[in-house]
Amino acid sequence: MNGPRADRDIQGALTAWMDGVAPTQAPTQLLEDTFVQTMKTRQAPVYPWHRLALGGRRFAFAGSPAVVVLVVLGVVLAVTLAVAFGGGRPAVAPTASPTSAATASGGSQPASLPAPGSIKVEATFPFPDLNGFVLDGAVAWGLTRGRIDRIDLATFKVTGSVPLGGAADLYNDLALNDAGLWATDWDTATLYRVDPATLTVVAKIPAGLAPKGILATADGVWVADTHDGKVLRIDQATNTVAATITVGPTGSSGPNWLASGLGSIWVDIPNNGTVVRIDPVTDAIQATIQTPGQFTACGGFAIQPDAVWVSGCDASAALGRLDPKTNTAVIAVPIPGHGGPSLIGDYPWVSVDTGDATSGLLVRINPATNAIDRVLRPDVPFGGGGGILLVGGSAWVTDGWNGVVLRFPLAAFGG
């Protein structure tokens, strides 16, 4: 999966929150969500297959307990002032299906879920600190700390590795096309190009300020720069940035993840609450779509002819639906946690992280009703929140909570 991962900057989390505050009554749920977004300090890199969480690089409070208390009081004061004075970005009026059981706010949970069925794991591959995972026929490639591993899917054994930069660097995304493997290193603002045949780094490309999501297709390579408000188009012939496309403001929590479909490059931008469509030929912006209500898109995409599905940030607990024909937001479908969408047949599925390493779920959204109509629970401890990749008759699901990649029979997702 590409992408369901939020920028790890507390400033960006605060900005995104302030943009969505315009309560008319005591905002109990808003206060809870705000505390989670602004105070989370999880240290592992956060990716679509991990829990979507806004945090920063490692933040630590040095000093006495009184300092910590003052910081917390400062956050509470900011909340109080925002409630008192209002403000925030305008919400897009959702156009929900007449039969929809979902809400447009993106903050509430489904009233009820179908009873979960069990799904049996066929194989398990340990892969701690997995940051990216792509499939290429009988081979998989996994991005972890300081290297890319080649995995034989028949034996689940690592058959080769490519060392990158420092093991402590924050690697964000991995992509593959005919020109090679591509990996972003957020800490050093570098895009690595790797030859999968020789297992060597063939180029280190300076890539903006903080490169994150990456998209590699037959037509080119694009990188999202989370701090410069731009999408970079890479010239594969020269290993240089050929174009910069401004899609949002500079600052933290900018462009996150990328996808290709319907003749466009799609990118989500948390700090201004939009999804942007880009023409891959001309680099022109085709549309800027405001996301619905308090839902903020900052995860991966799944694209159908009549629907673009995009996952939300940690406080959203929802899956956004956009109409690609009118370039408008339709609805934010509540889900019981966080995760990015993947298409299996005509349905978007989400590997859902509900908050711990054992309670993850696999849920299916019915596009006709914009509601969850099927739930599966793996027969092993499962944290959820990762991508679902399809190859042959199998579905491969990454689980960052437990540091594994799981293989399921694809047939179990049908019906």
C-alpha cells in the first residue's frame, strides 16, 4: 500500500486543528481529538501501514514536571481561545447518498458494524520497522531503517539488500517502476534511486526540504515535499528535479501522499485541508478539492472511475470520498479506527488500526451505501493500519504494530 502517514510536526498538527475549529457548543469530542493530535509523541516513523498519527521527530520535554504542566496548560488555553473566538476554514457541503449510513463530519464512529468473520493467515513474514513495501511479481521489496531488502515471496526469505544512508534516518516511502526503485529519506531531504538488478544506489537526488510520499509510474516519478508545499517531478534521464508544482502553503504538514488515476496525479495536503489534482503532462493543477467538514486527508488513495477514496488523519477516523467528475467532496465515511484504502474488485477495503496490536480489523466499504458492509478479523494478533497489496491469488497486508507482513487468500475477501 502507498500510502495510508501524517507529517510528524506538532506545528502542523496545531495548524490543521485550528483550521477546523468553529464549534457552536461545548466541543467535547474536539477537545479529545485535539489532545491526541497535539500531544502524541510516538517515536517510530508513522506510515499508512502504521497508525496514522501526527507527531514530530522525537519531541522531549527537558526540565522539571512544572514545565510539562505549563505546556499542557498552554494547549488548553489555545483551545479555550479558539472556542471563544471561532474561525476556521469553510466546510464543503457533502452530497451524501440517499441510503448512506455515514456522516459527513468524519469524526464519529459507525453506529454498528457487521459481525466480524474470521480470516485465516496463510503465511507470516517478520519485518520490523517496515517503512515501505512494494510487490514485483514473485519478488517483494521492503524499505526499513537504512536499507531496502529483496524478499522471495515463495520462501519469505531475504535474498539481498541495498544499504542506503544512516540507519536512524526517517525513511518514508518506496516505489518501483521500470527505471528502478525509489525511496525518500525525510531527514536528509534525499531521494534514492536503486538498481534492483545490481542492488546498488545509482543516484542520490536532492529533493526539496522534507520529501515524503513518492509515486513512480511508467510516465515518471513524483515526490511530495511536506515542508515546501510542492510536488516535485523527477527527470529520470538526468536524476534531477525537472519541475516543482506548488499545491499548498509552505510549512509543516504539507503534501503527504500521492496516487495516479483518471489522468491525474493526486496529492493530499493536511495543512490546508485539500486534495489536489495535477496534470502529469503539463504539471498544471486541474482541481483543488476541499475535504468535507472536519475530515482532513493525509493518507493513501484508492481510485475508481466514479470515486476517489482517501484516508484521514488520526483524529478523523474516516475514509473520505471525492467525486472525480465534479471535483467535490462527497462524504467522510466513519470507520472504527485509522488506515488507508485498497481496492479489491469494486470495493475499497481498509486495514483498520483501532489502537492496539491485537484488535485490528479488515473492513469493506460499499460504494452504493457509503457504509461498512463487511468486517474480517485475522486469526492472529493483528494491529491493522497497513496496506493491502494484491498479487496472484493472495493479499499481502503489512502490520506495523507487530512488525510483520501477512499473506491472506484473496478469495476470503470476496462475496
